[in-house]
Amino acid sequence: MGILGWTYFWVGITFGVYIFIAWRSRVSDTKGFYVAGMGVPPVANGMATGADWMSAASFISMAGLISFLGYPGTYYLLGWTGGYVLLALLLAPYLRKFGKYTVPDFVGDRYYSQSARMVAAACTVFISFTYVCGQMRGVGIVFSRFLEVDINTGVIIGMCIVFIYAGLGGMKGITWTQVAQYCTLIMAYLIPAIAISTKITGVPIPQIGFGATIASGPDAGKYLLDTLNVIARDLGFIEYTKAFASTNVNMLNVFCIMFALMVGTAGLPHVIIRFFTVPKVRDARISAGWALFFIALLYTTAPAVAAFARYNMINTLNEKPYAEAPAWFKNWQRPGLAAWIDKNGDGKIQYRPGAPFEGRPSWKMENGQHVLGQYQQPLLSNKPTDNQNELYIDQDIMVLASPEIGGLPAWVVGLVAAGGLAAALSTAAGLLLAVGSAVSHDLYYRVINKTATEKQRLLVARIMIGVAIACAGWFGIYPPAFVAQVVAFAFGLAAASLFPIILLGIFSTRVTREAAICGMLAGIIFTAVYIIQTKFLGVSNWFLGITPEGIGTVGMVFNFIVTFIVTSFTKAPPKEIQELVEDVRIPKGAGAAVDH
Amino acid sequence: MAERGKDYKEYWRRNLQIQFWLLLIWFIMGYVLSVFLVVPLNSIHLGGFPLGFWFAQQGAIYVFVVLIFVYCKLMRNLDREFEVDEG
């Protein structure tokens, strides 16, 4: 069986399992639909949170990102893991004790205000939607490369699968499919990583292997990271492990980027609601620990995969004649994720710093056929740059192609495709549930129709998930040009709006509804305006040189300041709200979770 | 609720203390060792890893995981001591 056969095999089996689980865990009440009946065991919730959190970006893009960045890839690694410590210590147990269904639920009740509830619901919908668009692109990439179907068909297949299990089983269906998806994606990530680590260094544990010596070849006996540094120096790149190579690094900005990612992670609604699904407060604490453990399995492997992939890529491509270039390189040219432009006409691939040509590859076509050059390479119509680099590699293919680069058997390549799909689909489902519940529960039931029956509420929840999936599918098929640029939005807004308000709602009894609304609006507006100015309107980074990726931290501080000032001018919250706050701080009594 | 009283204040104070110390370690691992001091630490080697690079791409993440489990243990003890656990 070839790569295509194995891919169909793995994707078919895993999709079958997801649908089977969905059927087994279908629900008939809103408590089951929104919070899985609050009956998810902590380890399972940890796995589900892991799959929920680790998206197509984590699975497909992150190792590639680190591979090209070297040390600065750390900001993302730590930013996306450190947030769980904040979540476990500062939010999860208290929100579980509170015992309702959604994030806007907490904000609305704690701040005794429908306006606060609606602002929080709007933030939830916007943050989650921004994120979903990226997942759809991931699904499209995997389908087009591995299953050789049209990207649009791939997106529609993915949407149908998500609708089946999210629509039938709500949070319960999503949770148990996410457990299965976690198992799929972690196997798909670890098996190739272990195989490549063993192949290059002889050490089967990738986390140790990338600090070990190379087993064979011209660099045998030398440390892998040292070798990468030497190669980087020889080709004119910055050394792989070198931190802060340029002398004028804005440390404040580095701090702000990492902090915004951490706080943003802790403030993402689809992650927070996972902690509403466990039976007890202490389960919420421990399941955050399990979640980070399961995430760390992938996140500590990613930098190893990054180093191995870089070593392999340079060794198999640089200074090699195109005619002898490996099959994976030619395969990835088809979707336009790899390309070679022979600037010096020597028929060999030269890999050097800088972009080889302007923009993304656009092929020269004639009658639907590639125009080939003298070495049988498909020619490009892009304008070449005047550096010496001839190689274009999209960072997204480093993980997907790593089994091929490392020469692993076809069944492993197929498994990686199933893993990438699991990562994208599990995150999409979690996000769509967060959107669906914010609209159907917080807007429809809590604001528009307060007398809705259980049956009506469940129907509206299912319809809203369907609508959300249809919108996400639309963005998957017609991706807005700015998708990649709006990811900063999701984290920045979560950091600047929801996180500070939830935190203060727990740690202060004094913060008032007026203060919370002003704080959230100040945080969102400042952050949104800054990102739009600097990303789209070409304004320079005017606030202390902070880049848009880090501005969420400043927005958060701004939110805190506004909230404190307004609090000092407004009347203290009612007695029963202060009671509520003191009550969420102690675990006792969480068993009696309230339905409303 | 009157029965929370003095014990409740003490419970919350001890809770904040646990959070403070754990978050201090979190900050040292995530920011001080992995970013602010990475350049001097990189002159020390741990096998094939420059030490600062290792903290940044491996060590800090391990400590994050351990921190959450330590927090669970400490809070479980505290809940028992003040008899506010869920049984």
C-alpha cells in the first residue's frame, strides 16, 4: 500500500471512531450539551483540553516555525504552555466552583449586569471565530496534499464530521471525540519524532536526542546543535541556539509578546469552558495539570523535531543537483509549498538566508501544464530577489514532510495526515461549541427569551452550532486575506478583555459592574485599534516599540487601571454578589452544581 | 454567611501565599532563566545543550507541569486542614 492508500486507511479509521463516539455520547439536555453533564473524569478532561488547545498551528506549524527561527521560537513554546499555570492557579478551580455553563455566564452574574454579559459574549464569539479560520486552512492543506482532493471538498468533509459529533453530543460528544483525537495526534507526532531521533542520534527519546551527538555521516560524533550552529554560520544564517543576535533587541517587547500569549491562553473561552465539565473543584485543578502534561508531550517534542528537520532538510537539499532532489520536495511543489529557482544556472539547489523570490510561488503554466526548465524543474513567474538563496520552503511542511524527509515508511506518512486532521478538527469543534453556546445560552436564553423550555434551548444550541460551522466553512473555502494576521487579535483580545475581568471577579469583592464594563471596553478598544493601526494602516509601533503580537499585555494593564479607577468612584457591589465571590473561593459545596 | 468568619480569612490568606510562591517560580523559569539571562547561561553546557537554550525549549515547560501538580497537592492539604474540601 502506498502513501495515499495508508492515508485513506488512517483517516477512514479515525473518522469512523469519531462518529461512533459521537453516536454513543449523544445528549438530550442542555447540561449535557454545554458542560457534558459535569461528569468528565480529570485525566480524560486533560486529554480533551490538550486536543482542544493544540490546533493545526501547534501540530503542523509550530515545529516548522522553531526550525526556521531557532531560539526565538521559544516565545511561542513558553507562551502557549505557561498560560496553563495561570489558568490552573488563578481561574479554573474558582470558575468550576461557580458552576455555570459559559464564560459570559460568570461575567454576567458576577457583575450583576446584562451589558457585561453581552460584552463578554461578543468577545467570546469574536475571539473564537478568529481562531477557527486558521483551523480550516489546516484541514484544507492536509486534504489537498495527502488525499489529493480539492481543498474545498476537504473543508466540506471536515465540516460534516464536526457537525455530526458537535451537533449530536454537544460538549459531551466533543469531549470524548477529543480524547480519541488527542491519542491520534500524539501518536502521529511522537512515532515519526522517535524514529527520526533514533535514526540521526541513536537516542530514541527526541527530548534527549536533540542534545545528543550525531550517529553517522560526515558529522558523526559531533553534537547536533553544535553542527546546526556551524552549518548556519557557514551558510550565513544566525546560529541556531543563539539568543538575541542583534544588539538592539527590545526586551520589553519580548516580555510583552510572551505575556500576552500566556494570559491570552488563560483567557480563551473554549479552553476555560473545558474546566466546567469536571465533577469537583479539585478535579478542575488536577485536570489543568493533566492538560499541560499532555500538551507538554507535544510541546517538548516540537523543538526536537524542529532541529532534526532543519538538519535533514539542509543535508538532503543544499548544494544537491535538482535532478537528485528527493521525492518529497517535488511532491510539495504541487500545492506550492516548496519551490526552487535556479539563479546561478548550475542546476544545484543553494539554500541561503533571505527570500528566494518575491511573494508565494506562482507557477508558469501553459495549457494547464507546468512549463519546465532545463533541469525538469517547474518554472516560476515570481520576480527573483538579488540574494543567493534559491530555495523556497513553507514552514508548514516541516512536520508534514518530516517522515518523508527522514525516509520513514508509508504508513507513518499516512498517520501524520490523520494526526494533522485530528488536531485541526478537535480545536475547530471546541471553538464552535464556545461560539454556539455564547449565542444560544448567553444571548438567546439569558437575554432574548428567558422563558425558553429545555427543548427549545437545546434546539437553538444545535442550530447555532450548525450556523457557526457553516460560517467557518465559508471562511475555509474563501479565506479572508488577513487570516494569518488576525491570530494576534485572538490572543491580544483575550488577554485584554476576558482575563483581567474574570481574575478581578474572583480576587476582588469590591470591583463593580460599571468598572468591569469600562475596563473590558478600554482593553478591547485599545488593543484592537493598535493592532489595526500597526498591521493594516502602516502606523509604526508607537507605544514603546511594542509589536501588535505583544500589545495585549499593555491592553491588559490598561484594563486593570481603568477598572480600579472606576471602582473607586462607584458604589460597592450588592451584598449577595460579595457573598458569591467569597463562596467561589472555597471548594466546599461544588457538588451541588446549579442548573438554571 | 457568618460561619465562614475568621477561618475563611486565614484560608484565603494561605491560598494567596501558595499562589504567590508558585507564580514566583513560574516567572523565574519562564522569563528570568529562559529569556533575561539566556545569553550568560548559554556559555554553560548541559551535554549538547547550551543551558539557557535548554531552559527555554525544555526545562521551563517541565517545571510548569510540576508546578500545577504541586499546587494541587498543597491546596488539597489546605482544604483538609480548614475542612473546606469536597469529601
